[in-house]
Amino acid sequence: MAQIFPSRENISRLKVPPTEGEMFLLNHLIETMGNDVEIYFQPFLNGDRPDIVLMNKNYGVIIIEVKDWSFSSYKIDENNKWYVKKISQKIKSPFQQVFSYKNNLFNLHINGLLEKKLKNKKFYKLINVYVYFHKESKDSLNYIYGIPISIIEDEIGSNNVFFKNLPKEYKEKKYNEYENKRVYLENKKDKLDRDKSSLSITKENLKKIKFPYQGKDNYFDILIYHEFVRYLQPPFHTLNEGKKISYEKKQEKLSVSDNVHQKIKGVAGAGKTVVLAKRAVNSHKRHGGEVLILTYNLTLKSYIFKLDFEILLS
């Protein structure tokens, strides 16, 4: 059985509960993955919040975006762009979203990943990505992708016929133009096929979720593993979300709002964030106006935004 972070008890207390699809997939992965697999639910990655991240220290990482969507409300065009049907509004593709999480891990979040990727292109393959469509099936995937794929196939066919019917004296002049268009269209079709066949998951093919294959080379070394753990472990704020906050005497004293300048220092886990949050509430109670909190920490911002202020006021 896989390890889950935070625990299922913690997840059940979250202010924004997991969707039906997220909970179904979490339970499936916990039960079917081995005890060498770590599952992280919606980890904070400096502004990124992937739905599910799996890690095995011997193989690598999996990122899964979960969508409880009904395809009847969406369409995909031949350029692999997603739209909300009713208002013809273009939206970010779930595949763009999951690849952006992957790229940000390399380019922004995990120390050492970018350097390793630049030295060896194979290192990029140590993170697999998938999109899980909870309410859909393989047939519905084939249907929603069938239209844009067939449009491209028709374009490829027309391009081939055009070139084939050219007089011999023009074929050499037009060959580069024909070949460039053929490659362009084939690449578009390949990306649609990739998203439909390789990266899309439904209840029917959950076994497709697999860790990267490393072969004889162990690219995912212990140092990289510990860098991932450092980033993926749920913060104190998540572990205590929904719990009644118990303040020590010194914390209670520091949370009192006075019209003075103060600097509060403390080690990690000392409770600086909860003191700041309660002090802000007490400041509002004191003067009745708005309270401005400035922070460079996106995790802190998210935590304060989600706090249950009835708990803070108690």
C-alpha cells in the first residue's frame, strides 16, 4: 500500500475538499501502488498546485491532473486547442497544464533538475504526466478527438493529392513546400494522438499509470529524491487545516494587536504564521478597518486566504 501525504484524515478536513474524481483516483492509487510509492495530494510548489504527484525513489515522478469534466461541454480543434462549447471560449488544455507543472519543476522549483536535463536529455523523461478524466471513457475520448484528427487527415490527403497531380516540371520546385506542410500536419496529428492515446486516463485503463523506465541507468539519484521530498511534503498549514488552533502563552501575547512596530522572529514550525493571522484579525477588531499583509511566500498567502476565521476568533 502506498504512502499518502497529507493523510486521508487531513485531506477530509481541507476547506476545499477533493473532487469525486480526485478521491476515487487517490483511493485507487493508495490500494494498488506498492509501499515504495509516495503520493502527494495537491502539494504547494511556489504557486503551482498539481492535483496528484507520485514518487518512487528508484524510478522517478508522475504528475496527474484530474478532471471531473463532461466532454459534452467541450470541444477540441485541429490545433489541439480546447474550448467551452456554449460560449466558444478557449481554455487552457489540461495537457498544457500538466506539462507546465513538469516544466516548472525543471526550470523553477527543484534544485539540480535543469542542470541534469541540459547535460542529458533523457533526464527529462524521469517525470511522466497524465490527465485522468473521471467521468469519461475510451469511446468518448475517441469521439472528442476523432473530429480534429479526421480534419488533419483530410488536409494530409489533400496535400498529397495536390503534389501527386502536379506536372513533373513543377514537382521539384514545389517539393520543399509540400514536404514542410506534410511534416507540419503530421506533427499536429501526432500531438493529438499522444494526448488521446498515451496521456489520457479513464477508469478503464488506470493500469496505464506507470513510472518512467530507467533501464540500467539510475538517473533519479538520492540527492534529487530528497530535493523532491523537501518541496512535496505538505506544509504545517495543510496538516493543521480545519483543526482548532491551540496557542501557547507567548503566541497569545504576540497575537495581541497594538499600535506599535514589532519584529517577531522564530524557527520553522514555531507558529509565526498562525500568530500573524490571529494578529491581523485582532487588528481588524481593534480599529474596524482593513488589514494589509505583505508576503513574498505564496504558500503563506494561500494559507491565510483559506483560514477559517471563526477558528482564529475563538
